[in-house]
Amino acid sequence: MATFWHRYTERQKRLLREICRLLKQHYPIRYVVGHSDITDRKQDPGPELHGFMCK
């Protein structure tokens, strides 16, 4: 079945978590938003990363 959204591998998700951890460790990051949080015209980061971004 074709889909518009990417299917991320566990490795990609693990590396994203690590990148977020390092960024939060070195910068005073409080919030991370996706395009869809800013405007209705955009739909990313998509359902695969919903609730995932830099917790």
C-alpha cells in the first residue's frame, strides 16, 4: 500500500532521539514544533513522528 508518509526505521528514530538529547543538553530548547503546528497548509512531520519530537 502506497503512503505519503515515510516509514522511519528504529535506527533513524534512535538517532533522532540522540540528536534531540544532545541539542537540549547544549542549548536552552523548550519547544520543538513541526510545520503543521504553525500552519494548516503543511502536514509534516507526519503521523510517524507525532508526539515524538524532542521530548
